[in-house]
Amino acid sequence: MSVRSPRRLLIAGAAGFIGSNFVRLLRTTRPDVEITVLDKLTYAGNLANLAEFEGQPGYRFVQGDICDEKVVRSLAKEVDGIVNFAAETHVDRSLMDPFNFIETDVRGTAVLCEAAREFRHEVFLLVSTDEVYGEVMEGRSKEDDPFRPRSPYSASKAGGEHIAHAYAASFGLPLLVTRGSNTYGPYQYPEKLIPVLLTNAIDDLRLPLYGEGRAVRDYVYVEDHCRAIDLVLHEAPLSGGAYNIGTGRESSGRQVADAVLDILGKPHSLIEYVVDRPGHDYRYAVDVTRVTQLGWEPVVDFRDGLLKTADWYREHEEWWRPLKSGEYWEYYKKNYKPKI
Ligand code: NAD
Ligand code: DAU
């Protein structure tokens, strides 16, 4: 018996990477839940990620912006809860154009909170990030640690979280927050480290590493991340607040690149050290005691997850090749040109 079982969910941003994997999990494990996806379909949103659900009973897709109060209210009045994945998510892009991030990640979150308050939702789950704690060179961040974001992306995510916490304190918003670590797996847009490395290596292109590949991250497989969000959504007490999600295992950029090249049988000479990301956070690490106490543990080991992911990208070139064209190369040149 779950703590709560919202029957009708509005899932924002589910045409992206983690959100689409979350819908896949929910359709499999909770087929009776009615799902409305709201997604703006930015460059990172892709209807192909959700194609298998189109036409299924209990599923519908609406193209729209979480900043659009009219659209959000019209959908929010028909559901029992909101799960928000919608965000601008790439740190490098936030260094080029911070305002999109502030608009969606802060204001958009506020619009969703307001609608959840108005329609007295049972639950509001905000998908946040371990980046809100900022760089952590020693130890592990706990959920009650202060926020010290250092990029426009992480500052915008922290801003959205602050708004949501303010709604919980001021208006009793039934808020739950997850703060996931770096996530990888199928359907990830090829701008984040792992899909950049995999798709570049498949094409014998250079593998760009910032800061000589010394920065470390905790890479969690997307299915593990989604199971944790599902568990928090259904089992966490509302007093639970925020939940860190991660594996506790750290990998440097160089280790990830070496593993990718070994898996694909490509030469390590493809690795190219490029000029560092400005304000690069060299380490994130989270304490996951709280989510572990709810009953979650990651089951996919990094090596197995990377193998599965490499296989997926090798077998789904029709998914990622069209993404690596036009706007993508404009972005790529702008981001890496001064560096390579
Ligand atoms: P993504 O970039 O793959 O997808 C984001 C989705 O949000 C896209 O479908 C996009 O179209 C949609 N979107 C953007 N702006 C919107 C708007 N104004 N209105 C409606 N939809 C909009 O992102 P992801 O990697 O799947 O991340 C999902 C969430 O998880 C984000 O909130 C992110 O901050 C968080 N997160 C990501 C990671 C990671 O490593 N990828 C780790 C921890 C937390
Ligand atoms: O920690 C969670 C966060 O992880 C999420 O909230 C973000 O949405 C997600 O983008 C991710 O942020 P990072 O900046 O950590 O991810 P990214 O894949 O961009 O970079 C991972 C590491 O690899 C980081 O140290 C920078 C480095 N890097 C990245 C790219 C794209 C490179 O060395 N070369 C690259 O080309």
C-alpha cells in the first residue's frame, strides 16, 4: 500500500531524456495512471522519445510552455499532481544564454506551483539537481546543506527550488524534490558528456575534454534515477522535503572517455583536451542515505550501464544522427571553437 497514488498526473518536460524514460517506467509499472505530458519541444525535446505511447488510452501529449499560465491552468485543473522535468538543462548553453534558463527553470516552476496550489493537488514533485549545492571538493552534500550554485543553470535550478519551497512554507504546497546526479542512458540529447563521447567516437571525431578530464561526477543510469523519482513520488512523506539521488561512485571525465573508447574499440588518440568550461565545478558528490532509507538502491553498475548505452547509440543511429545537424553544429562550433 503506497503513501499516495495520484491517478492523473501532469508530467512536464517528458519529451526530453529523463522525463521520457520516466513515462516509460510509469506506463509499465503503473498502467492505470492517466498521463498528460506538457512539453514545449525545445531543441532538447523530441516526440520520437514518446512515439510508442501515442494513441494509447490514458496518455496524451500537449505541446506548450510551462511559463504559459493559461495552458498550465487548463491542464492542471484535470489532474491530481504534477511532476516537473521541464527545464533548460545544459550548463554550457547556460553560459551562452542565461535568460532562457531563468525564464523556464525559475518562472516556469513558479507557474506550475501556482497551478498546483489553485487546484489543491495531492502532490508536486520537482525534479532538481545535485548542482544546487555547487562544487563539493570533499565529503558529500546532504539535503539540508546550503545552496551554492555557480553556473547560470544551477543558479536557475536553485531559484526554482527556492520558489517551490516558499510555496510549501507559505501555501502548504505538497512538495517533494529530487536532486539527481549526472544521468546517462538511452534518449539523451548528444550535448552532455556521455552521448557526445559516444556519438563522436562512433564517427571517429575528437572527444573534447575540459580541464584535462579531471573533473569528477557520479553517473547514475537513467532507469535507476527514474525508479528513485517514482519511489519518492509514491512513498515519501511530504515532510520528507528533498531527496538526493546518486550511486556514490565517482568517475573523472578522462575515465569516462577511456571507457567509451575501449567499449567501441577506438584509439585513445581521439581524446582532445580543450580549454576548460568557465566556472567548471570539479566535483559533485551526494549523500544518498535518505532515499536509501525509503528503499531505493541503484542496480546498474557504471560499466554495465555504459555498455548498454553504447549499444543503444550504436543501434539507434536513426535517432541521434538527425539531431546532429543544423543548429547542433552551430552550437557545437560556438561552444568548442574557442577551445579546440
Ligand atoms: P532534457 O534537456 O533532455 O529535457 C528537457 C525537456 O524540457 C525537453 O523535452 C524540453 O522540450 C522541455 N522544456 C524545456 N523548456 C520548457 C518549457 N518552458 N516548457 C515546457 N517544456 C520545456 O533534460 P533532462 O536531462 O531530461 O533533465 C530533466 C530534468 O532533470 C531537468 O529538470 C534537469 O534539471 C534535471 N536533472 C537532469 C540531470 C541530467 O544529468 N540530465 C541530472 C539531475 C537532474
Ligand atoms: O549533476 C547533475 C547535472 O548533470 C544535471 O543537473 C545537468 O542537467 C546535466 O547537464 C549534468 O551537468 P554537468 O555539467 O555535470 O554535465 P555535462 O555532461 O555537461 O558534463 C559532465 C562533465 O564532463 C563535466 O565535468 C564537464 C565535462 N565535459 C562536458 C562536456 C559536454 C567535458 O569534459 N567535455 C564536454 O564536451
